Amino acid sequence: MRPVLPLRVGVLSFAHYHANFWSEVFAARGVLAGIWDDDPARGREAADRFGTAFHVSLDALLAQSNAVAICSETSRHADLVDAAARQRCAVLCEKPLGTNLADCERIVRAVEVDGLFFMQSFPKRFDPATHRLRDAVQGGELGRITLARVRHGHFYGLQPDFRERWYVRRALSGGGALLDEGVHAADLLAWLFGLPQTVVAQVSHEALGLEVEDLGVAVFRWDSGLIGEIAASFTFAAADVSVELYGTQGSLLLSGVDLASRDITSDGFMRRYCSDNAERRWQTLDVVPRFKLGAFHQQNAIAFVDALEQAKPPPITVADGLNACRMIDAAYRSARSGMRATV
């Protein structure tokens, strides 16, 4: 592909707060073309803050852009991707890809039919701590990995105004903690180990009484015998270890990479034990997560701009977004049926 120059990025909706982080990057790089939002007051306020134009007409902004960043409610992703595809605009899309697999597959078709440059937002992919995990898996330093556990969640459900937010309304979000937060963990597991074959899952609504689950746990199994667990919640008041890898020759523990652990974990983020350690003690590795360093969510926008300006393929693809949603969809099916489900 040729570089997209001069790059002009339109931001489509500020429904998701991450639009602020992305717009910060686009404005600093001089590529922000304008903002559209179906909530004009919200859109105008954002445009004023970032020194750009607010567009009442989506088509008008698309006509002035060659790329867009979609931060709408999840239920609007497919429509906005279709609109961008009609104008041949490259797309950066917030997670999850869609509210259900039908929406996800609709987006995949639009991308494939139109040959669209499409990048899915999964900021964990740009975290040096995540890359250290992947190096450990691919390099075999822990031996054969038998168990992987990922806990990813936050404490916003404990705040009084939480139930007013759009992502606890099933029609707009598609699901609760397991989809909104657990999709990060699903992508991490798929990136490390590929797609699993089956899953058993449970969800709970009891803590907050919402129409979507405030807690979900899913246990996946790979043909190799590997077991991978996701725990996602809106009500983690506090937590520590976020990712655990257990292998036949060692273990690796990572903290500080979700909201429940970031602010209360200050050092020693990654610990490793190897079976050749005669003292049988943890070794603290010199790894600081991007979530602690800052500019975590901005990495999606930086990578998007870099790829387009340098004529590189998207670092996270529509297939990655679909695979993570496949895992969560299977978990929901298992939770509804009370039985093991195929991914």
C-alpha cells in the first residue's frame, strides 16, 4: 500500500471516553480533520477542546477525511464502518468489534469486500509487559504452558452514576463485564496461544442488578491441554496480580495492567520463577507496564497514524477483533446453557 498523505482523521463520536485519548494524538500530529457526534452538544464540546471543527453531517466529515476513528456505542460500529467504507476511509475502531457475531461478520465483510484498511483497538498489544509475556511463551522459558489466568476489570460499578452509562445497556453495548472488559483478556489469550476450542462460563448480575452481567468467568481449553481463564468484573474494589502463566519449568506473574490493580501496585510488576532457581524464590524483572508509564490508550492512535503514514499493514486486524468476540460469544452461550460451548 502507498502512504496515506496528507493524512486527515475524522473522529466519529465521543460516546466512548477513549475518543479523548485518540483525539489528543491526532491533534498533536496535525492530522485531526474534525469531529462528528450524534450528540451535538457532546461533539461541539469535544471539538472546542481539541481546536477542530464539529460536523453536524457525518457525510460532510467523511468527505474531508481519508481515515476515521470510531468511538461510538458498540451498537453503531457496523453502520459507521459501512459509511467509512463507502468513502474509502481507513478505520480505527474501538473494542469490542460488535455487539454480536452478526455485527462483527458484517464489519468483516465490509473490510474484505472493499479492501479497507482496518485496525482494531486492543491497547494491551502495545504494552512492553505484554510483549515480555509473549517472549516467554514463544521462547519456551517457562517450558510447556499448562495454565494461563487473566483478570481484567475495574471498580466503576461501585460509583453511584455507573448505571446511567450506555455500556450497561445491552442494546447499546451487547453485554457487560465479560464483553466490555473480558474482550481484552480474550485477545491476549488468543495472541499468546491462538484460538481455543471450547469454553465453560458463568456470569452474575447480583452485585449491581443491571441488565448486563457485572461479573463473568470463562475457562477455555485448547487442544494442547492448555487451560486459560478470564475473570472480568465491574466491581473489583482492588486487585493485584492481573496475568498468571504457569509452565512446566516456571511461572510468570504480572501486576498493574488493569484498573483494579494499576493505582495500588507501585513496583515489582513482573515476577518470574524458573525451576533451575536453587533458592526457590521469585525473581523481579525490570518491566514496567505501559499502563503505569502513561499514554496507554494513546498507543492505538499512534500506531494507526504511523501505519498509514508509513504504508504499513494494520498491527491489529479485523480478524483479531472477530476472534476475541468469538471467544466471548462462546462464553455467553455456555453461561446461558450451563454446558460447554465450542468457540
